[in-house]
Amino acid sequence: MRVLKPRGSLLLASAIVAVLALLSTPASADRGSGSRGAVDAKGDRSGTTLTSQITYSGNVGSGGGGRNQAVTPVGDWTPPACWYEPRTAKEFAKYMEDTYDSVVNMPGQHSYAKTSAGQTRQYYKDGEYKNYNLKKSDEGLWWVAVRDEDRWMEEGAKACSEPPAWVENGETPDLPNAVTPEVLAQLAYNQIRVPDTEVSLAPGGASKVNLPTWAWLDRATFKPVEVTASLVANGVNISATTVARPDSLTLDPGTADATLHPASGECGLNGSGSVGEPYAKGKAGQEPPCGVTYLRASGKSAYDLNATVNWKIGWTGTGQPEEQALPDGAFGDDQDVVVEEIQSVNR
């Protein structure tokens, strides 16, 4: 493997990282009119900004109608907040020149930033690589850091601190989170949006103390969702599809004065892909397969019943036809449940 990285002094490497970090702050940050994101995941190509070349399709954003929400990974794992993508020598040269111009011409810019910008430009233009390797443009690509514009303040966005690296054709970038099908799958995970989880509750109206409230989700709203992430640019053609499949529904009654059905509060899928069982007349005194029995009235307020859908998530992609697991996800909604005492009439 032959991956060329800066071999200069630590001071030069620090200068490169410093100037690229400065320009990686999104336009929304309060850094003055001259600062734009170096390589953002969104927006048009303008000035020192190079748009991410990854595209997404499927259950992305608010598509499909209604309010849709992101799945939260279970545990400590989070999808990458930064990664590396390839750029041609021509694209890289323009990016570096625009970066240099933006820094040195920014009103009120600190002298150390201008010095760092000059050192960085000199290294790639007049030093190690000779004019950004433009004469070798058919021999390789530059790989540069991309930060998710919506997550640039997260600690994970600082993980891509390596300077741009020249990677010869046919070689694998020796960089953390360099785009691969697996990285695409993780980025697709971050783009998945699922419907709000509003369970059906019955009997209708206010729930009654000591009488079960039935809860269920029908198959039509409780179904798999997926997002495909693709990178088709500069000779790279890879993709990955991440699929989230509903696995169970977990109920939290919003008070300790309640009994869950089942006792764990986790309702599994039926054979039809639904959860629980719709309430029917005559079942008021029966124990539901999924639901809650409140033991105390809610008074003048309501209990916040939380219904969380648990998702099993996996991916397939270029060179990986067998599904691989990703961390489970979850998304929950609160619903107000008014609970009243059963009224009795004394004659």
C-alpha cells in the first residue's frame, strides 16, 4: 500500500490541521462573513466549501408525510460525524487556493492563522507535492476531511484531524473513516427517519383505575424503513443500504402506580408484524397482550405514557451481500393518558 501523507515537521503538520480546522467551521457559526465550512455535508459548492458527494435515498428527512424522527442508537455508539472523501487534483487545488485566499483576506484574522494558511499552501503547492499533484491527476486522488454540518460541534467531528492525503489509484486510504461501504452504511443510519410512535389505546376516552388499557400498533405503520447512501464520483462507485426493522414496543406508563402487560413492558411482534391486539367490546376485564393498568387516578392532569419502538438495524452494500449488524436503535413518543376513578352510584 502506498499512501502519501505529509512528512514535514510536527510544526508544519500542526499548521495544516489548524488552518483546515479553522475553515471547517460551518457558515452558521459566528466567525464573520469570510468564514465558510471547508468541506460540509450540505450546501452548494461556493468559495471554500466543497459539498459532500455522498447522496442519500429512501426514508430520509421528512419524506413520506407526517412528522418523522431520527432513530437513536442504543449504547455509546454514534454514526460518524466526520469522514474522508476523494477529490481530484484540480478540485483539491481550487479548494486549497480558495482556503488560502479566505484566511488571509478575512478582516480581523489573526496573524497565526494567516501564517498557517501560508505554510499549508506552500507545502502542497511548492513543497512535497509540487502544485497539488496536478501533473499526476490521472495517477490518484486527494482524500479530504468532511464534517457533518449539523454535528460540527460534537466531539466526533474532531476525529478527522489528519491532513489531506494523496492516495494512488488502486490503493486504500490509510485514514480513519475514509469512505467505504461500511462507513456509508453508518452514515445512512444517521439519515434514517421513522414515523412517530402513537399507539392505539382503548377503551376510548379516559382510562379507568384498575381496568386494563389496551395498546397496539398495526402492521401498516409498524414496518421496516431503509436508506441507501452512495458515493459515485472520481472513479469511486460504492453504496450501502441500511435497514431498520421494528422489533418490539416498550411501554412506560409514566407513573409507578401502574401494572404493565406483560410485566416487562416490552411487547413483541405478532406473526402478522403488528404489536398487541386491538380492543374489542367485551374485553374490558381481560388482561391485554400489550397494555397497562393504572392503579391511581391522574387527577387534574394526565400521565405521560411513553411508547418506544425498538429497531434491529443492519446493512448490505458493495462487496457485502450478506447483511451485517449495526447497533440497535430506538425512538419513543409520549402520549397523555387521563385516568379516572370508576364512578359508582349508591341508591
